[in-house]
Amino acid sequence: MNKNLKIYIAGHRGMVGSAVWRSLQVNGYSNLIGRTSKELDLRDQAAVDAFYNLENPDVVINSAAKVGGILANNDFPYEFLMENMQIQNNLIDGAFKSGIENFIFLGSSCIYPKFAPQPLKEEYLLTDSLEPTNECYALAKISGVKACESIRKQYGKYYVSLMPTNLYGYNDNFDLKSSHVLPAMIRKFHEAKKNNHEAVILWGTGTPMREFLFVDDLAEAVVYALEHKLDDHLYNVGSGKDVTIKELAKMIQKITGHQGNIKWDLTKPDGTPRKLMDVTKMKAMGWQYNTELEEGIEKTYNWYLDNISSIKEIKL
């Protein structure tokens, strides 16, 4: 891959986009483009088309999305469906119309059916019903996968979709109203430790199993996909390992130094029982993860401590 190619990272200020930006720079790419949401509203088709015409990037990496945990997805289904479809449709169709040959679309493991066999294989897509609490977000991402697949099949362009498992890391969202389980636990345990090690209340039974991937590992997968043309249109990206939510809580409790009790609120939903990704396809192409879960949580907690004063609440 030509290191001088102009690469546009949509969502470059977010957790995923900033990690991709760092990874590209480390790997020698310097011609990188980013726009904040104030500078470019990705929900505005005309604005996106004008941006493409002005900048004419060689590669587009779509890491922009409206994201959140169970509570946010459940309370704001319309926004999660519509805004994500607007963002990705404008980026994908605008890139296609502009003649851009390389497009990497980043999705989520929630695109797979709720009760699909484990581990989740790429071919399980659209074989059964989705998890109700994040169905709208999943439907949006599925439509993006299908758009990229269609362009690749019909027009021969290198449009590829990477489906990461649950991500965490630097620049994560720690807002308890909209964050995912791992950063939410980091904040809860940290604050409980500061409050004389008071009890931490967590949702559900703690029995669901989840796989987690340090965001910088995903970023390396993105760079790998650029530099090694992948044979198919859809690849899972993960560690291939999972833990129960209870095990995760114990790990985060230890890392943060919290010494109080953990209480489980059984009135709250668990979500999908298990979401383990089958990463056989990506591994066969030559990529695999590097950061083990405990190491990644330690790095994330240290980042949280260093940036706690500047972390903002997310307004939905």
C-alpha cells in the first residue's frame, strides 16, 4: 500500500477512529484526513458529497457511528437506526459515486442473531432474529455490510466490512447512561472506591459471556486489511476468547482496587446470553489480536485516571 495515499477516517475523534489514526501514523501513513462533527455533519448527504469532491480521498475508513450500551439502545431505538443509516449511507454512496476504490466499513458483533450458534461465524448473518434491545443499531449496521458487499460484487471495488467484538480502550465512553459494560464498570468501581469502597450495583445476573478486544488491536486489523487485500467482504475481528460478566467485574474490581461488595440487580436485562466471535477467517488471512484482557483493562484504567477531569458526559 502506498504510504502517501490520502486516507479519510470518519469519526477520527472517537475511540475507534483515534486508534485507527494512531495506528496508521505508526505504520508510516501521513496523509490522513479527519473532520469533526461540527466541521462535517455526516447525516447531511450534500455536505458529505461536497467533502468528497473537495478532498478526493483514496481510502475511506468508516469508524463514525452513534453508539451506546443496552440502556441507550433500548431507550432511543429510532435515533440509533436512523442516524447510523444516514451516516453510513452518505459515506458509502458518496465514496462510490466519487470513484473511491477502497472503503473499510466497521460494524459490530450485534449484527448476528441473538441465539446463533457459538462461536459466531460470518455466515450466520440474517439466519434468525436479533437481540431486541439493540435491534435497530444492528439493522443499520447490517444494511451497511450489505451495501459494501453489493458494491464489491457488482462493481469490483475493494469495499470490506470488519465486524469487531466488544471494544474498549483509550478515549472510551464512560458515561453511565450511554456507555458499554466494560467502561461503565471501570467508572463504577473507581467511584465506589473513592466513596469508602461502597457496594457496586451491576445489571442482570452476571452470567452472560462476552468477548472483548482492545481498540488498538482493531486499529491494527484495519491497517492489515488495507495492506493485505482480503478475499471476502465480511470478517469478524476479535480475540476468540470470552469471560462471564461476573469474571469481568472481578477483574476490574481488582485492577481499580475496589474492596467493597458487588450486588447484582436481577430486575435489569442481561442481553444476549453469549457473543463469541469466530475469528478463523481473519486469522487465516494472517491477522490476530495482541492485547490480553487484563493488560488492556489496566491500560484503559490508567488512561481514565489521567483524563478523568476532561471526560465529558454524552448527551443523547
